[in-house]
Amino acid sequence: MTRSIKSSIIWLLALVAFTPSLLAAEDDNKQEIEELKRAVESLQKRVKELEAGQAPPAAPAPAAAPPAAAPAPVVAKPGEAPSPAEEAEAKMATYGRQSPVNYRGNVDDKQEAAARPGDYTLDPQYRGFIPIPHTVFMIKFNPKPRLDMTVDTQNSGDDFRFVPAKIPVEGSPEHGGGERFNANGNGSQLRLDVRAPSVGGNFRFYYQNDFFGSDTKNFQYRLQHLYGQYYGLVAGFTYGIFEDPDAWPDTIDYEGPNSVIFARRPLAHYTFTLPESLSLTLGIEQPDSFVDTTGDPDASRRSRPPAVQHDLSFHRRPWRHVRWP
């Protein structure tokens, strides 16, 4: 009996000692169960939203940073030397200035090939030019195909071009002959223009040709322009010093009007730019003359020693344009 009482007392003390631990473990299990329940409920809610096709609310986008203020231009104070940046901007402002002579857009364009004084150009935007990689140059290739068709009631003297001096007069063996038709592409041109507007000197290399190299054959090569220009110096083959391509009238005829000064020849000239849109050009060119020997078979032409040509050119657009030798 005594031993049974002792055993009961020992089991009672052990139960009292372990009861708090059991209760604490039971509380922890309840907390974990509650957290699992909440997680399951959240997943069930997410599944229902996806099944209903509802997109989850997007997170608010971060606020955009305010744009950085543009740096103010640096302006030198009076009496101070300009900074390198200011010198570069001043130089760039002098390159590619719009020419005071307007581009007229004629059918037979004579203006594009003309050298311009100083840093003037007909198109300061240089449209159509392609930069050459790793160089300061840009290039423009401008082919101009052309087809001319003519119909004459009688012999016009030349089937390839209109030359009034070759039209047979009445009574001559060449006069008459009935209607004539001709088509040719001799007026087609190839043009190549190389510029370097980012450096000083208004550098330019210009090339142009057509195919009027013969009066008796079709599509024969003829050089029209091949010259270089740098710091006012022009050398090569181009318009004569006295010619003014900006005053060329707009005509459909490729040969242009009668009684107009038009000559391309080897030359070298230098143009001085003066104030008030004036310029002075001095140079030397190959003298040349043409004599019609049709009426006198014994006549001949003779070229004298090279003559120095001088040309004073005054441009004041839009109301004055004077040029004299």
C-alpha cells in the first residue's frame, strides 16, 4: 500500500513538472497552424483571381527624375580671351554660309557647278552628301539621265544638237530633204562633288561630264568641269572668269540662248572677298577662239601666247549684279 502511494506521488509530481511545457508546445502549434491557414487562404484567393482573368494590381511606377538642365553657353567677358569652345563655335558659324545668290532651279542647271567665293554655298545643309568614314570629307554623286527628241520639217544641219550657224540656207545642197526625227541621250550628265565643311578654306573638288563629245556620233564623252577649290584659289577646267552662270536664262534647249557668253577652259584664279557682299577675282586662263571656215576654206585660226585675264565681279543681291573684265 505504501509503495503504491509513493508511485502515485512520483507520477503526480512528473505531470505537474511537464504540464507547462506541453501547454507551450500546444500554443506554438496553434500559431503555426494559423499561419498555414492564412497562407492557404491567400493562395486560394490568387487562384480565384487568375481564373476570373483579373490581373494583379501593378506596383506603382517609380517617380521620374527631373530632366537635367541644359548647360548655359559660356560667354567670354569683355576683355577676356575666348575659350576653345567659343573659338570652335565661331569657326563653325563661318562655314557653309548661304550664298547671297539665289539658286534658281533651272532646267539646264549651270549654277551648281560654279565655284563660290569665300565660304558661300548654295545649300548650307549639304543635302544629298554622304560622309566618308574616318575623314573630314563628304561626297555627293548626282547622275542626271536625259533623253532629247527632235522633229524637223527639213534638214536642221545637225542631228545631235541645235546650232543655228549650221542650219542650211535655202538653195544650198544640204537644204530640204524632208522631215527628220532624232533621239539621243547626249545631255545625260554625271556629277561628283566632294566637300569638307568642317574645316576651313571651303574645300571643294567638282567633276561633271556629258556626252556631247561629237557632232557626228551619238553618246560621246565630253568633260564639262574638273577643278579643285581651296581658300579662294580655283584651278582646273571650269567656267571662264568672265562668264556668269548665275545669270544664265532658263531654257529647254540644251545649247541655251544665242549671244550668251559661255566658255569652259583650263584656268587658275583667286577670288578676294570684300565687304558689302563684293568680290574681286584675278586669274589666268587658256585663250581660245573659234572661226567658222565654211565660207572660206583657206581661213584658219591661231592661238596667241597665254593672256592674263582680269575680272572684277561685284555681287549685291538681290537688286544688283555687275560683272566686267
